[in-house]
Amino acid sequence: MIPEETITRVRDSVDLVELVRESVPGLKKTGRNFQARCPFHQERTPSFNVNPEMGLFKCFGCGVGGDAFKFVMLMEGLNYPESIRKLATRVGITIEEAQSPAVSAEAHERQTLYGLLEDAARFYHRHLLESSDAAEARAYLEKRGLSKESIVRFCMGFAPASGQALREAASRKGWNLDVLEKAGLLRRKEGSGRVFDHFWNRIIFPIWDTQGRIVAFGGRAMGDALPKYINSPETPVYSKSRHLYGLFQGMPTLRKMRHIVILEGYMDVVVCHQFGFEWTAATLGTALTEEHVRLLRRYSDKVTLLFDPDAAGAAASLRGGELLMADGFTVGVVTLPDDVDPDELLVKEGKASLEKYLETPVPFMDYYLDQMRKKYPGTAPESKLAIAKEMLPLIKKMRDPLLQDEHLGRLAQALRVEKPVLAAQMKKIKTESAFAKATVDKSGNNEVAGKPAEALAKAGVKPASALLSVEEEMLLLSLLHPSNVVAELLDALEWTDVRCRQIWALVSPDVAQGTVQVSSVMGALPEDVQEWLTPLTMQQRYYANPQATLEELVTGWNRQQESAVLKEMKAEIDSMIDGTIPMDQTKVQAYNDLSRRLKGSPIIGRRPGR
Ligand code: CTP
Ligand code: MN
């Protein structure tokens, strides 16, 4: 365990430009950055950038980027600790592996759990390969068509039937019961307090995170014993809504293809990879979540959903597909014939069979419409309205206006209704009442309260991108021109972009001090935020008068926030005026107040005759 302090010292001591230049001799200075042709992919024009101030590199061609450690990891195929040791030697810093108080207790706990889970995986794996009591498990896997290579590649294992074996082996290695329990490897019997292995007499599938650490396990019963699968509980390192099984193994392929097939289960993934479909991963029986969608963003633009052809599978396809579509993915759905899982299909009929199905995915919106037509059959106006009501919220959520318009047009055509009518219907859909976001205080002044964007995001609506870019710009400016004044201006801000908010929480004290080392906060950020921040810091921007620019940005941001709220209020008031919803004078008053403040005069008066 290398103390965080030491890691930071090493990072700060490395001259990134010099380090990169050793492998990339063509590195040339351009503006504040250095550029070259990317060493990680083939290209003719240089899109590989190094920013020495920030200590970061980024290739705008293939997308790789990160700090000095990441560079060494990629260049030399090292893991993170190895890259730290390598660079420490380079700059002459000795690493005392002892714990440092600087390592937060939580980070320390997670490290411990990773270590234990790795040990446990090795224990199960060795058992499966070598032990005589795993003969049935080996025969079972062979019957399911798994090759030895797959078993090794996915580090599959066997948990012995005694229910004590893992604990005993772990104790011998010095792991204590509390840690085993935290890692989800032990169960305590209520009452007697006796402890048992969580997994026993099961085939074990380790689950990896995207950094290649084992975070949990799934255990399958052999044959028809129930429950079929037992999984690790949620632990400090595992939450099932955040991981996709097989993603780590598929990453190199995914980076190139940017197309992923989402399956349901462990077996499906292992067998698909075995047959060369490495661009597959599984949700492990749960619905695809927003967190999964964010994770997928990093490795793909196109997603094919391949769930079971049953009702649950169809429901999962719809929910998952909606999240992906709203986020701008190209989504297709593949349905296999009844009662055939991808793994069975492959084992029985070979690679070409699945390939054939994957060649012709049904575009998600067509699939959605098909499902809705089954749910609301016939061409009666009521059916059309019902279908429109189910599908319009998704179309409304689409972030890309071109796609949104296209899908609206297609739906209108499919339902044989006029597009403007459908558009009007869509406009009426309320994502969330804007009034919840604006409160009237006693003096009659409106205040934009709470976090509108967070509320919007909850309702599935992403804030306008113009708003995002203002925040990005403000953040970037603060990193380039840190000062006390800048920090004060931005501390007063409710960031709507969660990434900016996270980063700001980390850098704010440094900005106030006038010195920011972005690379040193990187480690504390989730991987997707890191990947977002790196290219941002590579932006070439010059501010003649940073403080004045920032003040303007903040003012503009405030107005945008309020205008967005006002626009939503207006939609609701419009519905009151045309009688769709009852008139609410308090809301009219709130609207008028905000509108007056923003534009100078109210637009909506009292309804005549009331
Ligand atoms: N699952 C689970 N617990 C269960 C059943 C299923 O966690 N009791 C999860 C597993 O991740 C499983 C996935 O849901 O892989 C899909 O379930 P299912 O289709 O029933 O299993 P298969 O993956 O098809 O497993 P197998 O092929 O071994 O029967
Ligand atoms: Mn199956």
C-alpha cells in the first residue's frame, strides 16, 4: 500500500514532457501544450497532446489520456502500483510501503477488500482446477461448453461444499473475520452467531471493475439446485448497479469497436467471449441503470440489447433502451427464439448463428413501437393516444434536437397523425413542475432555489448544453487562473453539472491559495469524471482579464438558470390559460415576479372574467 502523499510527490516530481519524449521523440511545443502523433494508435496528423502545467496527456484521436502514471501503464503494460514504483525510482523517491495517516480510512479499507477478494478468487480458482471434490463442477462446465482458456481467462472457481473452506484458508493467510464479512464472503447465522462461507458448493464467477480489480462474486449451483445464483451483497467496493460483467475483459476490443452487446448472465458473457464476441457484457439480471449508461459512454456509442425473449427480458430492454436513447446512444434490440440463451445457441450451433442475429438488430424505436402496438392493439384513436403517451416522454428526453425531430416525425407517420399535433402533445408533457424549483420569499422576490439541474436530471432531463459549457468554462478558468477572488465567486455557485461540482469541491481550497495541481486531485475522482476532465484541461484558452471574464460568466449563468425555470413555468401557465389544468394564482404570481425581474415586465395577467 503506497501512501497517497508519496504518490503525489512522485507525480509532482516527474517531468511529463521529458517522460513522454523518451517514447515519443516527435513531441513539439504548440502554445501551452506539446503535440505529437499518438503512440497508442496509427495516425498521420498529430492529435496527441501533453499539458505540462496540468501534468496530463490526451489523444483526441483515440481518446486515451491521463497522468504520468497512466502513460507508463499504457506504454509499458504495467498496473497502477507498478507504474508508481517505476516513476518513483526514476525521480529518486523511496517508497515506504507502510501505511500513512494520509491514506483515508475508507480508501484503506477498500484496498484491503481488493486484496482479500483477489486472494479469495485465487483460492476458488485453484480449487476448481486442482481439487478432486471439484470434479463435478469441472464436468458441469465442460457440459456447458466452457473451454479451459475461458475458465482461466475469467478466473472461474469452485467454492468447496464444506462451507468453511474459504474462511479457514483466509484465516491461515491472516485475514480476520470482520474483513471477510465486509467483503461479503462470510455469513453470520442469526442467533448462534456461527459463521459460514457465503458461497459453498458453487461455481464461482469473479466480477471485475474497469480497473481490473475483483470486486464481487457470483456463485452458480450445479444442476437444478436453487437458488440458481447467489451473488455477493453490496459492499464498500461493489454495487451491482455500477458494474457490468465482462466489461473489463472486453475493454481492448470495445475501445476499437465502440459497440457493445448487453446480455443477461454470467454464462452468456463467458461463452460469447470464448467464441470471439468480446464486445459483450452483462447486467447480471438487474435492469440497466443510469450508472451503467454512464459507464458504457466511455467505451461505446452503440449498444445492442440481447435479453431473454420473455416478458421480463422485454421489460428490461424497454427500460434500458430508454435510458440509452435519451443519452444519445444508437440502440438496437436482438431477440433470440424462445428459450434459447446466447450461450446455448453458440455451443449448439456455432459462431455464425449468433453473428446472424447480431447483424440485424431492430432499431430501438421500432422495437418500442412494436411492443406498444401489442400492448394497445388496433388503430382506434384511444390506442394511438395511449401509444403516443408512452413514447413521447422518451422522445422529449432526447438530447439531440435532430434525432428528436426525426423520431417525432417517424412516430407521427407510424401512428398516422399530423406531426405538429404530436409535437404539441409532446410540448405539454411536464418533466417536473418548474414551480418546485422557484420559491417566493416573503418580500415577494423570487429565488431560484434548490438545484434545478439535479431535479431535472432526476426527471431524466439533461440541462441545456449551453449551460454545461458555461460551467466548464468557469471551471477551466479557475484552474488556469486560481486566486482568492475566483474561488469566492465560484464557491457561491450551485454547480448544476455534477462533474464540475465534484471537481470544485476538491480544488476550491487550492484555487483560493492560488496554486492548483489538477493531476493530484485526479485520483480522487471517479474514472468517468477523470476522462471528462482531462480533455477539458487541454483546451487552449487565454484570458486577458480572467476576473472580469469570470464575473460575466457567473452573471450569464445566473440568468440562464432563471430563464430555464421561467420557460418551464411559462409552459405550465400556458396550460392553465388553455384550460388543460386549473388556474393557480400563486403560480401566476410567482411567474410574473420572476418574469418582471428578468425581463422588466410581466407577460401574463389575470384571466379576463375571473
Ligand atoms: N440471476 C441471479 N440470481 C438468480 C437468477 C439469476 O443473480 N437466482 C442473475 C445472474 O446474474 C444470471 C442472470 O441473472 O446470470 C440471468 O438469469 P438466468 O437467465 O436465469 O440465468 P442464466 O444466466 O441463463 O444462467 P444459466 O445459463 O447458467 O442457466
Ligand atoms: Mn443461460
